[in-house]
Amino acid sequence: MSGTSSLVESTSAASAVQGLRPLRLAFAGGGTGGHIVPGLHILAAAREAQVAPLDLVWFTSGRAVEDRVLANLEERAGPVPCERVVLSVEPEGGGAPSRLGLAFKLPASYGQALVALKRHRPQVVVGLGGFTSLPVVLAARRLGIPVALLEINAHAGSATAWLSRFATRVLHAWQATLPTARGPRDVHVGPPLAPDFAPDPLGPAAARAELGFDPEAPLLVVLGGSQGSSALNRFVREHAPALAGNGVQILHQTGPKKLAEGAESFSGYQKHEYIDPVRIALSAATVVLCRGGASTLAELAAMRVPSYVAPYPHHADRHQERNARELGEGVRLVQDEALDARFREELARLLSAAGEPEREVMQAALARAMPHGSSLRVLAELSAIARDR
């Protein structure tokens, strides 16, 4: 995306604020942080624009990650009348349900969704991804409630692809998922982000000091996603001492119940199951090493943090790799099997003073790739849907 088009999109998003209004909303998405965090960004933007929802019901899958990511939901939403409804559609261990499992669980979940939607009377249902959206979208169709689906990845997920036939709008975070024969239903909005996801004017040194690190030494931030990454944890455990020997500090998100997978404690190394707020960590980072979840990549791109992305290797559609490629030269891909000593040396060089020119090139690429005002464009679309209804 050129700088000119970014400016046009930002101006368009800013002008859309005038048409926004508070709505009664239903969100459907859970199971992973990637199906939750975009909704939180939308809520943050709504609060900033003074159009916090009048009422919110959020349908989730009941997995443990949701308790962490959705902590203090009432405060984040407004506060407004707010309810979480658990629909047991997805397998407890994660992943897509089998057709038999889905057929078995769908009737009860559909009934739960129907009751909750009647109770909350949302003006729009927003599908954030995952199979939790299925019974909610079907119930909304039964009640005549319009549906907006958010496709957050650079490759359309199976749930979104199947449910799009029932949607009033399909909101695309990336150009890559727009259909060739694009109609008015498909809208490119960019990845939703909270307003405070922008480079910190105080610079990284202040953020490092706030986190308890040496403000002058480079900081590597390792993010394995809401579930954590054993491959990234293993790399940190094996190579953190050598990186520290090169003057690198490390902030490491291991994932839930995976602290033992991190490195042994030493000065300049911190490990946490979950980092919240992640914005401060990204403000402090010199370089990020992460998985390729769409929300994570959108956040680091907005903060202009040069990054290595190790895409999760077991997705059939390789959507994390596709997500990373949307950011062009702003990120570099590394496969799990290449997380070795040679990569450690490459990473240490990028983190060093000698790597600063390369980091500046990557930051410029991220600025070109990441549109601003995405959450405002989402809110504008939801307001238009409610108005047309």
C-alpha cells in the first residue's frame, strides 16, 4: 500500500466518525486470542470515539484462554450491560470440530444462541472467526438480525467461507481475501486495532524502563500467541544465554502453563505466561520474534517493530505464512526447523547497532503496509448495517 492510499484511508476513516452511533452488539468468537483480540480492539475504538455499545453479548467457546484475554470485559466495553455466553461447539483441546461432533453439538448451541439473542436484542451480530460463530449466525438469521463477518487472516477460514452466504457484510482485514468478483458485501477495512497502537512518542527506552529492563540495551520480545509456542520456547531456552552474551535482553511470553519451557532466570530475562498489555511490550521492543497470528502481526506493524515470524507449521492452509507476507519487507520469515544457532547469530546482528539501518528499512515497510483507522471503518460498516436495517 502506498503512502498516498494510506493517507486516503486514514482520512476516510476519520470522516466516518461523524456517522457512528452507539449500537446493541453481539460478538461471536473464541477459542484463540485471534478470535477475540480484534473484538477488543473494536471496543477500544468505540470507546475512544464515544460510541461504546449500548449492550453487548459475547459468545465464546469456553476455553481457558478466553478468561485471560477477556478479563475485565465489562470495563473494556464501556462499562455497559455485558454478558458472556459459552457455546460448546469446538473440541476442548482446540482445532476444528469433526462433522459428527458439530452435528451433535449444534442443536443445543443454536438454542442457547437463540435465547441470548432474544434477551439482548442486538442490532448487528459480528462474527470474529471460529466455529463458535456458526450457531450464532444461524440463530441471527432466524431472528432477522443482520450479520457482519470479520475475516482477520490473509486466507479465508473455513467457518467464514461457509457462513458468508448468510452475511450482510464480510469485512476483510487484508486485500488477499477479497473475492475476484467483488460486490458491495465484501469490504476491505484493514485489521482492527485499538487507537493506542501507534509508535510511542517517548520512544522504546521509556517503555523498557517501565518494564524493568535496561533502557539502553536492545530488547527481544518473544510472543508465541495466546496458546504459546513450544518451538519458540525451546529456541529461547537453548539460546537465551548466548543472546545475553551479545548484550540482548529478552521478554518472553511462554503461553499458559508453559513457564517451565522458558529459560532459567538471569538478569535481563523475563518470562510470563501472558503479556498484558502487549502494547507496552511492543513499545519497548527492538525486534520481535513471534508466530503469525493476524492480530499479533497487525499490532506489531502498527507499532513499527521489525520482526521475525515463525508461522505455525501445522495449519493446512498456511494462513500464518500468508499473514506475514502481507507485511512485505517489514517482517522476515523463519521456519521452526531453522530456529538454530545460525538464526541466533542473524537475530543478534539485527538487534545490534550494526542492524539499525536494516531495522529502519523494515519499519518503513511496515508503515507502508499497515492502514490506519481500521477499527473506525469497521464501526462505520456496523453503523451502516444497523441504519439500513
